[in-house]
Amino acid sequence: MVFLIATEESGDRLGANLMKVLRQRLGDAVRFEGVGGRAMAREGLASLFPIEELSIIGLAAVVAQLPKILGLIKETAAVVADASPDVLVIIDSPDFTHRVAKRVRASDPGIPIVDYVSPSVWAWRPGRARAMLKYVDHVLALLPFEPEAYRRLNGPPCSYVGHPLTEQLASLRPNAEEAKRRADAPPVLLVLPGSRRSEIRHHMAVFGQALGRLQEQGVAFELVLPTMPHLQEAIVEALKGWPVQPQVVIGEQEKRAAFRIAHAALAKSGTVTLELALSGVPMVAAYRTGAAEAWILRRAIKVNSVILANLVLGENVVPEFLQQDCAPEKLSQALREVLGDTQLRQKQLEAFAGIERILSTGSQPPSVRAADIVLATMRKARRG
């Protein structure tokens, strides 16, 4: 039996793909238990609890929900120990999944544990890598530089399995007609304020002000804002104060369609910057958070950029505007550059042309590589 724990939508998708490949490898005899969302449910997982119960972000929100979170951690770890699975796969969300893994390792050291998606040990709190040796048998990395980071930090074995976005290139790259629209006037400008309500609160007002300045300066653009159904109401409410109104498109398919015709983007820092880079869309990236969380992050972060596209490329080609620098005048000026025929825009396009090669894993898709390591870890534990 394989026990999986994924508490966010992105991890849920990873878990579902992993379940598919494991079933192909092991047949109908394999059983799955654990925590997951809609994608994993479609693969046959009955989740211990709805993952929406953990859809919180920000220090203040975490503090308020702490008793509930700690209760779910304790409950989940107890269920894993009672089930005694052949392998436990924890997927992302380290604040939750790693606490479960520690409890499981303490109660039953014989259960092998695989961590799918490395925490950002290379960016902040590097001591976590060494601490993970005590309760993680193998780390499956989505970013190509992570295995070397684990070797340098004396962490558990770590293998680069590939980023799931590399399996979705066809939905990110424009066909001939879409490429023509991407090059036509007025240019399509995407605005991507985030995928959580707290991110929308932090970014929508300043993004709207920046776009208003851009319009006042006589810059022509067609504005598109992709979002998800559960955020539509919050987005529509926040747009009431915007001086320029975007076309709001709903759902993953509509979002990818917008990417394929986009000329440039204003995006919240995160995985979306890697999506845009793979799609060949020059961008400006920004991030704001609460004062307490910002104070902690400023003192903890150990990298020269927080933009994922920059980290993968190994150079800071995407301008980033964090906290107080995330201001209308700075954002609008940078957007003028990526919308125009400028050196900044050309530098980004040239760098993005090589990102697929950097992320390549050859002929094996990430989910297949991940499944093979999960099975190898499980079989090694049996022999031991």
C-alpha cells in the first residue's frame, strides 16, 4: 500500500500523476490511502480530510489556525502508522507534511519516506536539509540545481525528476495564428496577481494603480487577467477600484490560451514565472506580503533572486519588485520596457529560449522518473 499526502492543488496534481504511473507499474493490486484533492480522488484516493481545511497562507492566518493544524498533523501521522504502508510519499507543503513524516518516523522507523518537491533549503533555512536525514529517505526535486544543494548541505539523497510544466509545453506554446496575435497591436498584457485570496489582497490594488499609470502615459495594451473559479468573486470585487478594466478569463485552459497570445506579463512571484518563461512571455515580477512575514523572510533568504525563472536560468533577467519596491511607478516603468522593443525584452526572450533545455530530463516524463524512485525506495526498505 502507498500512502500519499498532498495538501495543495499543485501537489494534488503531482500525486495524481504519480498514482497513475504506480498503477501502471504495479497493476490493480496497488492500494492508495492518504490526503489529497480532486485530482487524486479521480485516481481513487479517499482523502482523510478535505485539503481546503489547510488552504491558508501568511503568518497571522497560520497562528489563528494552529490548534486545528496541529490536530490534523497528529491525526494523519497516527493513521499512517496504523496503516503501516510500504512507502509514505509526502508532496510539498513542508510545514504540514514534514511534521507528519517526523511523527511517522518516530513511531515506525521501518516505513520508507519519500519527499516529492524539495522545500527551498537552497533559499532559506539551509539547516533543514541536514535535519531531513532523520526522517526522509529520498527527495524528488523539481528543479535541476537542487540535488547539488542537498549534497552541499549534507542532506538526504536527492534526484532531479523534472518539473511537471515540461509535460505541458504544448499548452504553453503558440500555434501560427496565436503567434501572429502575440506580435500584433495592441499587445496583450497579462496580469497575474496570485492564486490565493491573501495574495489578491496584497497585489490587486498596486497592480491596478501601475496599469492605470501605464494607460495615462499613452501606452496601448489589451489587458487580460486569468484566474480560477474559486477566486472569481474576490477578483471581481477587487477590480471595482481599477482605472483600467481587464478581460477576466476563468480556468486553467483559458489561462493557457491567454499565455499563448500574450506579449508581456505582470506576475506575482511564484511558479507562474516559470510558466511564462516556458511560454516565451517577457515579464515583470512582484511580491508583497504582511509586515511580520516580510521581516522574517528578509533575514532568512540566502539567494540573489526569489523569482523561480531567474533561479532556473542562473541569471536575473526578470526584474523583481518586492515589498516597498512593489510600487505603481516602478512597476509601470518596467512594464513599458517589456512591452516595447527594448534590450530588457530581448534579453528575456533569449534567456527563455534555453529554459526547456535546462529543465529537460530526456525521454522520461517527471511522473515516470518519480514513480521509479518511489518503487526503488520501497523495494530497498523491504530488502533491509
